[in-house]
Amino acid sequence: MNKRILMILALCSTLVANEIWVDDIAALYYGQKMMQAATIKGKKITEEEIAKLSCLKENKIFELEDKMQREDCEALFVELKRVYYTKTPFGTKKLSKDKTKIPLKSFESVESIKEIYKSDAIKLFNAPFELSPREVLKKVEVGDRVKLIVTAFGRPKAGVDILYNKKVVTKSDRFGYASVELKKLGLQKITASYSQKGDGIKCDEIIHTTTLSIEIKP
């Protein structure tokens, strides 16, 4: 388990990688979606915070110009713009280390999310960092193990932490593979995360997180 990743993510209460989700018109939120009540508890992510929105439809991948429309995508991949966070004695600031007074710890957040709407929409987007199912998600039930693969630009990435229910449950193996047991109904958010050393000027570390979002229906 990489405890540094969990500690750094905790620096900012609004930034929790496995608490990002997409609604029916591709609007993004940090927070929680209460599935039964269909209510929103969280902060809406604006179009300006989105770097790229890609759509998978009829086995073709293309970028959406209108970042707030899903256009009946079978799967959606959203890349957020990079953001700096720095912890100070006065709280956590949304600034790089070199622009903050008395910086204690800083990191750059690189986040993305994949939302799957159709069970066989498992084609890779070949994104910089991606978590994907290795098999068609038909008849997935509580207690089943979902087979996953972690990739960087389509190539397997080993040794990546996999989080489920906000806890690290496994790592990707040398082929990028991992599996996670699903333990509840509703929206499932499975996150892959790893860190690398920053430049020491703008940030101490770079935290890469990508979330796979699927739903188990009753």
C-alpha cells in the first residue's frame, strides 16, 4: 500500500479520486451521488476544469467538442486539467508550491474518470492513464470479481494501487492486471493511483488517479 498517496489526497477534503462521478449529461461532480434518492451531494466540476472529453460509440473513439454533452456514448472518458495543491500552516491552497507562502507539502493532481454505460463497451481509450475491465460486464452481481487492466497510452502499467470503497485493495501485476470483488449494489467507483516525484519547485509529488465507474443494478 502506498500510504503517501492516501495522505496527500487527504490534504484537500474536496479532492478524493474515487468520489468523482458523471451525471446523465456528462456533468462532473466531486462528492457523492445517492443512487436511491437520485440526489447530489458535492461540487459540480465546470467545463473549464475539463481538459478532454472522449466518447466511445459503435467501437469508435472521438473527442466531444461540447464538454457538457454525452451524445449517447457507450462509454465516456474525461481528463481533468492538472491542478496544484499545497498544504500550509493556514490550510490547503489551490496553488503551486512556488506561489504559496510557507509551503509544507505540495502535489500536482492529474485525474481522469471512465464511465461505462454499455456492458460490452470495454475498448481502451489509449489515454495517458486508464483503468479498464478486461471482460464484458454482463450479469455482474454483488460478490463477483471484476477483472481489470491498468494502462498508460494503451500499454500495461505494473505496481499501481487499486482502491475500492476508499481503501487500497490490491496492486496491478507486472502485466497491468488486477481484480476487485464488488461488494454492493449501485454505482461502483474503482480507482487506480500512483505517485511520482515532482520538480521540487512547483510540487513535491505528482499524483495520478483514474477512476472506473460502473453500475450494478438490482
